[in-house]
Amino acid sequence: MLIGRIFGIPLRVDWSWIIVFTLFVVMLSQAGGPFETIAPQWRLGVAAITVLLLFVCVLIHEASHASVGRLYGIPTHDITLFAFGGVSHMENTGVTPGQQAAIAAAGPLASFAIAALSALVAYLAPWPTLAQIAGYLALMNVVLGVFNLLPSYPLDGGRIVHALVWKLRNSRTKATEFISVFSTVIGFMLMGFAVLLFFTGAVVSGIWIALIAWFVMRSAKSEWTVELLTGPLGHTHCADVMDPVTERLEPDVSCSQAMQTMLTAQRRVVPITHDERLLGLATLSDFGKLGERDPNGVPVSEVMTPYSDLIRVAPSTTALDAVKRLGDSAHAQLPVVDASQSLQGFVTRETFMRILAFAQEQRKKPSLPPGVLPG
Ligand SMILES: [Zn+2]
């Protein structure tokens, strides 16, 4: 659910947060909660304000990740707030292990800073209610900071461990493999701890820990799947994998001649170029635009999709970005065009499948010396 923007980054709330929000407000307003000295008719209001402030604290935590990322020129696509904090979806290509560790550390550091500030407010506050709210926020921000430092992907602590293993083993994929197994182990340990709490009578804490364990294990698995898919694509550039251009036509070629060429060469699409410059793409369905006109008398440039309307990629575009662009495109292939509008080649869905199949082969084989490709 999109609720707004922060630094232009879309801010979303997962439905689980609404449930937790309500639970939290009810829990905090109970007798025996942190606000039991406050008159019962005010308690619900104070609890709601406190939980809203906590929401702002989580937001500041996430915004610190985003702003350190921005410092390194790494964009954040969106921030989603979940039951146990938030997740900033950042571009993960082009980031170094050091930058990843710094971005991850920024969040817990922000939470600890808020905790210190809240503790100061609690100490100096002239009104007891303010002191109680601030005291509770101080405690919760310490919890938030510590929870996020759990060495489990995709929590901040897990990202720091991931960056460390990445740096030591010099392989992002190996680091992800390590942290995903490690996170599952942490998840099982938490689950064991939850069962222990449950049977020793701490039922509510047990349920909380079990939920966290479930979250940790589920996330570790999905992060690994994403990494398997996006890792090889994110590190490959279109220039290295594109198919060469075999056929090309001049813009003044007639439609009937263009159709003939495409049928003979068995191509669904043919680029229209002049002096190396790409002017457009003609597909078989474009000839439907001819209507009643004679295909011999109409140049192909009249029916083609013009350059300005084409979704295209640069030779330096990563295969990952190209996949996303292909999804937006009406065509089954994307032209790879350099800065001078010159057509270099095409990338298709098959290109991406090839990269993934090759990466899978690589993982099965004992690792090759760097720079050596299997024959
Ligand atoms: Zn964080």
C-alpha cells in the first residue's frame, strides 16, 4: 500500500504492519503495560501516539539506509514497512562490499542515535507522560537496532556479514550462498528458543520470537532465489551477449520487398537503417498498417515503428535492466544502440536464458581460473 514519498522514494506499508499497529496499541494501553500510571481514558490515545512515533523511528532507520546509498549514487526503488521494521529496496548492482556494509550499518546506528536522544528527552522531560513515551521509544529503538543486527539476511546484520564474506572470498554469489544457509541456521536456532520460551510459560514472547524466526527463514530463501536469478544478469552487459545484426533494410525499400526479405530470412523483425543509423523496426504485424494500399508502392519507413517510439538499450546496459525493459516493450527483442544511434545488435529472451543457463553450468563445475571460459 503506497502511503507517500520520502526524498522522492515511494513509501509502502505491508498489510502486516496494520495488524501489528493495532496489536501494539491494544497491548500498550493495557493495565500492566508501560503506561499504566496514566489515567485509563488517556491510555489508548497515548499508546496510539507512541506507536505512530515508533513508525517514524522505523522510517528514519530506513531513510538512513537510503541516504547513505544515495551518497554512493545507489538509488533506492522503494521503502516498505513490515511488521518488524522496514526493507529498503535498493539497486544491488554496482555496489562494493564496503559500500554495502556502510549502507547496512547506517540503519542500526540511526536507531541507536534515536534511542540515545529519546533517553535524554525522558530524563529532562518536565511532564511524566512525555517522559514515559520517550522512555519507551528509547527502549524500542535499542530493540530495533539490536534486532536488525541479527546476522541473518536480509536484516542489516546479515548484510554486514554478507559484505564481509563477499570481501574475504571475493565472490558475491558465494557470499549469498553462505549467508542464506547461515540465516536458515539462525532461523532454526530462534525457532528452538521460541519453543523453549513457549514451554517455560513465556507464551507471548515465544510467539514473537517464532514469528521473527519464520520471517528470517522465509526472507533468506527468497533473497537467495533473487540473487541466483539477478546475480548473473546484473553482472553481464548487453554488448557481451547480444546477437549480431544479420539483415537490415534501407528506409526506401518497398513493403512487399521488406516482407519478402523477412519471410526468406525467417525473421519476425527487421531493422531499418541508413548510414549505420537505426531509423526504426519493422515487424510482420506492422504491415497491417498498409490497409488497402499497394505494398509495392509504400516504403517500409511508413509502416515501421519509428526510432523515437522504440524501447532500446545501450551496449553498457546490464542484462538485468534489459530484462525489465523487455517486459515494457511490445517487441520480442530489444535493439542495442550506441550513443550515435548506431545499431549494434539485439537482445532477446533467449539471450537472457543463455546467460542463466551458463551461470548454472558454472556453479556445477569446479571453479575455473579467472578469465578462462570453458570451450
Ligand atoms: Zn535496516
